[in-house]
Amino acid sequence: MESNVSASRRTGWALTMARRRTREQHIAVFGESGSGKTVLISSFFGSYLEAARARRGVLDVRAVRANQATLLRQNYLGMKDSADVPEPNRFSSTTYDFAVQLRRPEAASAHRADPLLHLVWHDYPGEWFEQDASSEEEAKRRVSNFRALLNSDVAILLIDGQRLVDHAGEEERYLRSVLGSMRDVLESVKDELLDGSAGLEQFPRIWMIALSKADLLPHLDVDSFADLVVRKAGYELSVLRQSIATLVVADDALSVGEDFVLLSSARFEPGRIVFEDQVGVDLLLPIASLLPIERGNRWAQLRLLPNEVARRLLRNAAHVARFAAWGARIAGRLPGKLALLATLIDLEAVERLAQLGHDELVEAHNRAVARNEGARAAATQFLLQIKKAEEEKVLARSTR
């Protein structure tokens, strides 16, 4: 009989390999203190808790770390039941790991299915954008934490709606400050991140500008918000892009300030916090999952990426593209170049789904749900959410 030690080692290896086969999509969320980062992630988690209880949607999202699940749930319930705003995460960065799974039918086995993907959310403290490191040890800690950024697919820079209200008529004072601070932070860690290299292959290439607390500015749709940022702080946005470009190889394959989204985690009223009218929170998972596929495929076709970088990016994207799951069903059984061809078919499948009209996409989604085709149901749901957000002027994607 196999020893307990051997069995444990084999089980540990199996779990490790299973995790490696699960695609991780990383997002990094930046913003000054008070911009709503803690409320945003607590509301994101809470909205999926509510959806699970009501049996809405096809996906469940759970925090992998039990202590983080408890904290986020506590934050959400405190806001919902007692109008208690959670304490911000001060001076230290936090990484949250969310497992995204297909919701199993009630009659299904209680066995937990493997996640479709992991959403890894890097939350950076706002104080880093407002003050210099107080010691050499803190400076080293900032660099160490920023290295986690290297794995991110999408970076989201929050623009605080309350600060825009406070600076009505002179919004440029705030916008120039927040964009300049982001550039200063990146410049302060640039040499350590590059570590002698000419540029990084793995680095966020999509930097989205998000209006947090968008409910405070109901007259702004996503287009007018984008116009405001460009009109009032276009130079600072260009300088930020130039700074980021010095960190990456193939800087033509880079979107900084070309994608915009409106976010409202909740509506704050006297004595209560209302979550029924959230804006954009449900887009964070589709943005992190599908935007890198769409943009990376486009850049590869335009030959804006070196061959090796393009192959790596498309290979990574293909894991998520298996949401479409036409070619992916055979990809794992094919050797070498044939396996790569199968994963590319997945990318084409995502593109074909994206070209469907609304009614066709709804039909494809309903058919996938009825057949319990979880991966395709997730892909069509994400595409429906993105298309709806664009139609409602909540999301604007780059066409470049």
C-alpha cells in the first residue's frame, strides 16, 4: 500500500498541476486614497454573493482565501445593513484571488468543479500616490509589491467622482495631479523593475481610465467622461503613456487612456447605502477576461508584437478563449503545432461570437445554458454584458 507521505506528495502535485492548467487573469487597480477601491472590491464580491443566493446568472465567484472572503463579506454586509463604510487599505498592497466557476445545477453532485479561471486582483494603497517612501525599507517594499503588477493583463486607474465634483469648473487641477502622480510612482520604481533590461515583455498593456462614484455625476456618460479627461489633462495622459512605453518592449502594442468605463459601486444616501443601481461593477470580470484576448489578437495580426511575445500572449489568451470551447475540446489531445492550431481556433471562435448581433448572441447564450455548456455560456454572457455597456454609454473600448 502506498505510504501516506507518497499519497500526500502525489495529491499535492496533482493540485499544483490542476492550478497551472487554470488560467489566471490579473488586474491591477490604482487610485488615490478615498477613490473607492475598498468599496469597489467589497461591492464586486457582494454582488456575486447576492446573485448566488438569488440563483441569477451562470457564474459563481468565490474568494480563495477564507480570511479575505470573510473580510469582504463583512465589508459588504456592513455597508448594506448598517451604512458602515469599510476602512481603506492603508500603506500596504493586497492581492485577492477569486475563483470563477460555472454554477452547478441544484441536482448536480456536491463535488466542487474546477474553476474556469482565477481573477487575481491587485489592490494598491492610495497613499503611495500621495507621499514618498518614508524609508529605504518602504521603498523596497513598494518595488517588491509592484513586481506583482508585471503579471497583470489590465490596469485600471480610478478617477474619483467626488474629487471632480469638488473641482467643478477646474477639473484639470485634480486630473493633472492624479495622472502626474501615477507617472511619478512608475518612474520611481522604473530602474528596479527593468533591472538592466531594455524593456519588459510581460507588463500591463491595457491601462483603462475609470470614473469611480459615477452616480455623483449623472450628466456624464462614458464618452463625455473621456472627453473631459482628454480636454483637461490630455498632455499628462500622453506623458503617462510615454513613461509606461519606456517599460515595455513593442510599445506600439499599448493602450493607455484609450479605454474608459463608468463605475458606481453603490449610491450613498443619508443613513443608508443602496446597491440596486450599481454601474459597471459587473464589467470587471468581462473586462479582465475578454479585453486582453481581443486586443492581443488585434496587435498580433497587425504585427505590432515580436513573434515570441505574440506567441506567449496568444498562448495565454487561448486558455481564456476556451470559454468558446469549439477547438479547445480537442486541443489537449493534439501534439505540437496541431495543439497550437486548435488554440488559435478558439481565438477565432471568440471573434465569431463577438460579431453576432444581440438577438443571435442571446440565442447562443440560452442554448449554451440549456445544454449546460458552461464555458460557452460564460463567454456569451461576458459579450452580452460588454455590448450592453457600450450601448448604454458605460464602456468605451479602443478601436486601435
